[in-house]
Amino acid sequence: MGKENTRKMVVKSKKTTNSNGKGTQEMKGVPHTSMHGTHGADSWLPPLLAVSCDTEARPGYQSIKAHEYMDQETTLKEKVSMLAEMICDSKQCCAYTGAGISTGAGIGDYASKAGNSLAMAAKPNIG
């Protein structure tokens, strides 16, 4: 989306309690497809706020705050199962990924704005 689009997407969070009894915030106020993609099941739970950041994610564009969210465990398991099924059913497979694939391998991320970002929190132990 270009800079000419000045409309802002507002992401709000709803307080909930996770399985550990800790208070967390669910993402709300955005389309279901923004949370889970076009193949997402209606039953999938909203992601939970993992890191709060008051910085705008992409200044000058239709943007939201640079909060980091994590899928709830049941939803993540269903997404992984769906991905595995899609890969098994494919004749040719190509993965078009974002920065998350490299940060999981310990490669730095230019886009994370939060000082306490989870993107680089757990570097893999290779060796």
C-alpha cells in the first residue's frame, strides 16, 4: 500500500487469560484474514500480544503499532498441520517468506521496532 493511502488500521487488544492463568491481550479490531490469512479457519483464536511497542510499524503507509503477537497454541498447531498438508499435496513447493524465517535462524531483523523484541530473543544453538 502506497504512501497516498492515509487510512490507518487500528489494532486493539482484549484482555484474556492464557492456560498459565497469566493475563494476556488478544488481537481484535482487524479482519480475520489479517490475523490468519485467507485459508484461516473461523474457529482459530486471535493471536496474543507478546511484546507491546508504541512505535508505528511502517511510518507513512497504512500502518499499525509495531506490537508483536503470537498465535495461541491450538491455532498454531492447526496452522502447522494445514501447512504440512499443503506441502504434501503439492507437486512443486516454493516458500515466499518474510523476515521471521531468518530471525529464527539468528539473522538480524531491520523491521522489529520493540527494544524487547522476541525476534532476536532466542538465538539457535548451532554446533
